[in-house]
Amino acid sequence: MTTQLLMIEDDSRLAQMVAEYLAQSGMQVEHCGDGRSGLARLQEYGAAPPDLMILDLMLPDMDGLDVCRSVRAMQGSAARVPVLMLTAKGDPMDRIIGLELGADDYLPKPFEPRELLARIRAVLRRRSEGSTPAVQTLRFGSLEIDRDARTVSVAGKPCELTSYQFDLLVAMAERAGRVLTRDQIMEAVRGRELEAFDRSIDVHMGRIRAAIEDDAKNPRRILTVRGVGYVFAKQQD
């Protein structure tokens, strides 16, 4: 089955090179040269959006971060499309902001096509592995995590999480009561083959807390263990 990708990138030569390379691995790339056309095309997919979006940070008509924000604000399945962000900037804050806005991963330019393929596969694998769990729903008090539907709710109220944040939450919940380092969390979600940006875990944990905690500043579900990492509490409300 062909993997459908939407690439929003103003460098047409780069987009063509990426499309030709990924085609060898059964991936079909549709290219849009600016943010507005990319957003319009995503909406045209309707109920069957692409498997992943490759999004350049620097676009001629609008900031890639604004594009990412617009995607996550969409209605329906389009809002949950995994986003892999490309950035030529070296400032870590650009990556942090992108992750805060809902990007699932990032890759600095210039990059090796092989690494891009590996990162795409890692993002898609996280989604695939999360869709066939042994136990469909994890329950912790009023918190419910439905792994088949990939939804989270607290007291019946839906919580908005990105694909990556959902996978992080599941990884933590499956290991409830265990203190996990950031490396262990990243290994559980991403695998060993990719080098991860350590600070991104803290960013995502903050976003998850904002979604599932009654008071994100005084969390009761995901607790910080100073100098070590995080622990998902077994006993909750």
C-alpha cells in the first residue's frame, strides 16, 4: 500500500529530489510550493488525509509555524495528520516552538534523504504500533486513553493531543508507577535508531499536562522527578 505524503516546500528542486527518493520506498509525495496552497490541498483530502505532512519552516507567503498552527486548528482528521518540520535555522527555540504547536518531529536542513526516510518511518511506526494494543482502553480514575481510537478524555471530555503526544502519554501510562528518564521515554516512543532532541520531551510533557491535568502547574497524573525524569502516577482521582 502506497504511503501518501504532502510536502509543503518552496524549493521545487528539493521537493523533486525528495519525491524521487521516497518513491523507491513506496511513498508518494504531493508537493505544494507555499503555505496557503498546502493548507487548501490538505482540506481537499477530506476524510482521507495524507499519512504525513513534511512542512518547511521558511515559506514565501507565511511562516511554517503558522501553517502548523492552522493544521492543528482544523476540524476532523486533517488536524491529526503527523507533521515533520524542516528547518534551516539553528536556533533550538524554533524547534521548541514547532513542537509546542503540534509538530511530531523535526529535521534540520541540509539533511540526508536517508535520515528523512528514517524519521518518516519512525513517525508512521509510532502511529501503527499505537493502533493495535493488547488492551484497548487504559483507565486511571476519570482519565481514559483509548488506544484503538487514539483518543483521550477526562471525565468524558475529549483532550486534544498531537499524534506524538498521544504516543508519549500511552508509553508513560503503560509504565505507570515507574520513574522514567527522558532517554527511556524517547526510546519507548521513537526507537534507538534516531537521535532525539532532549528538550522536546519537556515541551511535550507540558502540553500533555495542559490537556489532561486539572491544574497543569500542580500535576497529579504526570509527575516530575527532579534530576531523573517523569513518572505516571498509578493512583489518580
